[in-house]
Amino acid sequence: MAEAVSSVAWWEEAVFYQIYPRSFSDSSGSGVGDLRGITAHLDDLVWLGVDALWISPFFKSPMRDFGYDVSDYCEVDPLFGTLADFDRLIENAHALGLRVIIDWVPAHTSSDHAWFLDARSSRDSARRDWYVWRDPGPNGEVPNNWASAFSDGGPAWTLDQHTGQFYLHSFLSEQPDLNWANPDLRAAMHDTLRFWLDRGVDGFRADVVHNIGKDAALASVPAKLEKIPHCALNDADVTHDFLRDIRELLGSYADQRMMVGEVFLLDVERMATYHGRGDELHLAFNFPAIFLPWDAAAWRNCIDTTYGVLERHRAWPTWVVSNHDFSRQRTRFGGGEDRARAAAVLLLGLRGTPFMYMGEELGLEDADVPEEARVDPGGRDGCRAPIPWEVESPHGWQKEPWLPFSPKPAERSWQAQRSDPDSVLHFYRRLLVHRRQSPALWSGSFEWLPTDEHLLAWRRGTDSDERVVIISFADEQRTIDLDGDYQVAVSTKLPDEGQVFRGEISPTNAIVLQPV
Ligand code: GLC
């Protein structure tokens, strides 16, 4: 049995809820969600039972990557409101007992950022070295074979005609990579952290944070990897030094400020190294899980690998099944609402910090976005569809929002589901409320229970509390033998709740059991 970690840190026990602000709630009538829209719905999130919010970027930006191209780290984009709106959001959230972390985009800025405008103005400008510049080869070649994201394997370099050098961009050419090897740049980025820490944020989700350090030689990758976006391969030792400095900075503030890193390396072993010896990231997203099919063996394997590796690194696991970059779990897994509910039990029943993505609680699918309405350079519009709040069109938005709604916005709206005790929304709420009451679920050990290959079953326990979680991936009824007597605390099928568990589990059913 995996050792029970005695969790003291809030971020180990919390359930995070990701808000993609453009699509959450619009208070201004612009058709784009904003900070006041978030503040207006904090009560709903408290009712739902989440503990912490992660808010995707709302900083000043030309929005070529919808806010992940920041042109001023310390300003709110007017589309989202003002700094005063943000202060009010934090104040209200804290008063309601919600923690708030914000997105920090340290690996690149927008090409509109004043730092880049200065850097590209001349080869000897004060901030030239804050970005990564290289001369063209003798025949004008790019400096190496790294590919950028969103470009079908196109180069991660763009020639700046004015100064005759290439600059590095792991994403769009409008997102130049910062040069963390430069100490002044590091100091300036530390200042951006302090700016928000001083305003009271509880921490940060650090965007592609494994991409801040670069191999000093900028060596080409083997030819077979050259079409893979370099941001999925970049893994330079020096990043660990930068992360230790950041951890120290966070530690200099009271109240356990934290950082969860987007370490997009798709290899748990590599990802795990970014926790250092407890002196780098507090948490890192476990991305292999976001690519898994609805398949018991695949999940068993991923869970075993994750726990095995992270235990060796003494790191606390995280789980995520949807976010603003990938298809929603319901769309990806297929199988309709039953499977979407079962996936919620998986996410919230494992040992580790779960990150929900807004709209999961409504069982939303991706929107089918017609060609002419597509706006994202990475093709991710479908999972970013707006949240339907009300039954009546335009569903709590003042006008048609910036992207179309996902299917069945009226019946899946918060309003419709809140008045139906058997809705996905109420199911999430029961699961979250139950999780909060059970130390076994938020901090307990994890132990597999024997089952046939179509089920996953595990026990979570502390000295004084125990839960069993069972998830069926089968299309027909299955049975399981448990030692001891249990009752169904939470079930994807509402009528089963409160019943004595008789060892039978119906198709695609997922349950949390409590000893009686
Ligand atoms: C991260 C973000 C993604 C963004 C990219 C570039 O992967 O999650 O949305 O496009 O970084 O900043």
C-alpha cells in the first residue's frame, strides 16, 4: 500500500476549478467573459464545492493566442476589466474561503510587449538579450531544426529583417521566447510574480514552465523528432536552477503560496524531476492522463506509473482530464453522460490534487465550431465554448458570445441543472461535498482491490477514515467481492445512494463506498 502522506498544504487537499475567463461569464455585454463575471458567480462555485480557482490569462494582450501572448504582465486587459476588478475578485473569493491562483506565462511574451519592441529595435538595445537571437547560417539558414507549435512542424525561428537575426519562438512568431539565462530578465520576471503575490494571489499555474531554460548550445534535435514542437521536448537542466529561485521567492511570502507547472513533456519520469527535492514546483500536471482512452487497462497502467514515479520523487500527484487545450473528457471518452459522470469519480477519487475544467460540472461536450467561426491558431475552439448559465437563449450572456455554445445549452445550463437533483451538476456537487468530508479521499493512502479487467477498484484510507472507489468500464453488470460491509455514499446513479452495497455494479457505474 502506498504510504499515506500527511498533507498539510492546502494545495494537496484542494479541488481546483479552472476558469477560462473569455468563456465563463460576461458582465459588460462584450460577448467575452470578464473578471466581474467571475466575481458574480463565486457563490455558485462555493455551492458546487470546489476549493480553489485557477484563472487562465486576463493580462494585457493582443490575443493572438487568446491571452497566452502577454503584452503587459501587470495590467488587466480592458476586455476583462481593471486591476480594481481583480482586487475585488480576490477579496470576495477569499471571504468565501476560495483560494485563487492565476496563470503566469514565463516562457514567452507577446511580440507587442515593450520588452520585445525594445529588443528588436537594434542589436545593442538594452533588452536585446532578454530574448533569444541567433545569426542566420551562411546561406540564410535557421539556427537549428526546432519546430514551433501551431505550425505543422514549421520552424521555431523568425528572421527579424530590421536587425538581420533570427529570434526563437516555441509557439507563434508573435510569441518570442524569453531568455532566462539573462539575470536582468529573471529579475524582471520575479517582479511580475511579486506584483500578483502582493495583491494576494495564492499561487500560479506556470505556463509551459519547462520551456524557460534552454540548452546553451541550442543543439538541433535528432531528425526523427524535428517535426515535434520543441516545447514538448525542451528539458534543459538549467530550468531547475530557475525554479529553485522561484520556489524561494514564493516561500518568502506567508500563507503557503504555490506553483503548479505545465510541464508538457508527456513522460512522468521527466515531469517528476521538476519537483526537484521539494524545492522546485509544488505540483506539476500529469499530462499523459489527458490523452488516455476510456479503458480500464490504460488507466490502471497510468495510475501505477504515476504513483510509482512520484513516490520516488516524494512528489504529490495531480489529475486532470480536460482543460482549455484539449477535447473535453465527455467528447474524448464518448459514451455520453454516464461515462462523463464515471470520469468525474475517477478524477476526484484518486490520490492527488484534481483539476476540474469549467463546464465539466455540466457534462459539457466540445462545441462543433463551423469553419467561419474558428479563431484559435491551435484549433482548440471546441473545448473553449462559453458556459451556458440560463435556459433561455443567449443563456445568461447579454449577446451571442465570442464562440458558439456546445450542444444542448438550454438543458445543460446551470439554471436547468440546478433545479434537477439528478443532474450532472448535482452529482458533481454530491461528489465534491462528500470528498471534502472524507480525509481518506483527500489525503488517504491508495491500494488497488482485486477485480476483473473491466473494473477499477481501490481503497483510500487514513487511520480513522476509509473509502472504496469502484469504476466500471463494462457494458454489462459486474460483481466484486469486498471484505467488510459498505454502503453507497455517492453513485453516478442517484437511486443507489444510501443503499447497502451488494457487490453488484451496473454498466458504466462509478461509486464511492463508505464502511457501515
Ligand atoms: C500552454 C497553454 C496554451 C498556450 C501555450 C502557449 O500550453 O495552455 O493554451 O497556447 O501554452 O502559451
